Amino acid sequence: MSEAILIVEDEPKIAKLVADYLAGDGFTAHRLEHGDEVMPWLLDRPSGLPALVLLDLMLPGTDGLTLCRQIRQQWPALPIIMLTARVEEVDRLLGLELGADDYICKPFSPREVVARVRAVLRRAGGATGHNGEALDSLALDDDGWRALAGEHDLGLTAVEFQLLRVMMQAPGRIFSREQLMDHMYRDHRIVSERTVDSHVKKLRRKIADVWPEREIIRSVYGVGYKYQPEE
């Protein structure tokens, strides 16, 4: 079965062109034109979520940045590529901070869009699911809130488990400390960035106790952290 791509774009000619190129590359494309249609459409998917969302910034109804935030909160691992004619750096940064995996400025080549879709899906390919399904060399048991390295239970706290789970669902993606705090503490309590660093340090130590030669949680200087499965 071909992978489904949701295109949220209010310019029908652009949406159709991108959909045609995606279909020509083996994808199944679905199109929505109004921002208010997106969340209901995603929530009512008996066949499952799309593999990726192409999301325009300027939409009637709910705008693209708001939708990006809503999608990321509901489905942290669902890849998002934002499309926009606004090239101001603040918009680029804001879109990525809200959780977009990539950003394409108009005008663009539809071949470029297909190539970017392929690239983002390759980066996201390390995550395979929930409820104990294997993610790279680790397995997460969502029901038991356990992380298993082989047969070894890492003995994570609830916060450490959530921290690892979020990063493993998007291999290679860099999460800022603020983004990790939002996922770790859903009650939006006020904590310092050093708190995140402390949890990451403890998580790394527990992984190193089992795999001392591996470094799969990596820091990106001045930005944050990422889960990087070994090749």
C-alpha cells in the first residue's frame, strides 16, 4: 500500500500540482484547503494517519503555525513540512520551533517537494510504533512505562521515559530544551533548562550502564538534544 501524504494548501493549482507529482512517485495524496478541516480529518482516520503532512503557513480558518502546534501536541512523531511564501527569518524559526521537520519557500519545484518528502520520511523511518514495538535497538513498553535495552530494563522514571520516547519517535530531529520540557511536563510547570540537562544526563548514564560503547542521545551545542540511532 502506498504511503499517504496530506496536502493542506488553499491554492488549488499548487495543491493539485504537488499531488500529481507525489502520485507519480508512488504516494497517495489527500488535499484540504481550509485550516479548520485539518484536525477533524486527522482525528477521523479509520485507516490511520498519513505518513506526512505538507502544511501551508497562510490558510483560511486555522493558520499553519497553529495547526503545526496542534498536530505536534497530538501526534509528536507525525512528520510536518511547512510551505510558505513568507521568507522572513522569524517565520522560519517559529515554524521549526513549533515542531516542523522541514520548511519550503514558494515558489518551489514540485520535484523539490517530492525529494524533501522522501528525505523527511527517511529520517523518520527509525520509529515503528507504540506498545512495546522495537525502535532501533531499544524497545518501549508504553503500557508499563518501561524501556528495554535488549533484555535489560533501564529502570527509567516517568519523566525519563517520556523524554526518551519523544526523541525516539523522531530520530535525528533536534529538540530544544523548551520543546522537551513541553513534552515532559504536560502541566506546563515552570522548570529551568538545567532540569532538562539533568534528566538527559541520568538517561544517558542508564543507557551507558548497559551499552557503555554507545552514544545514542546526543547534544547539539547551543540548540538541544537528539536521538541518533547508530548506522
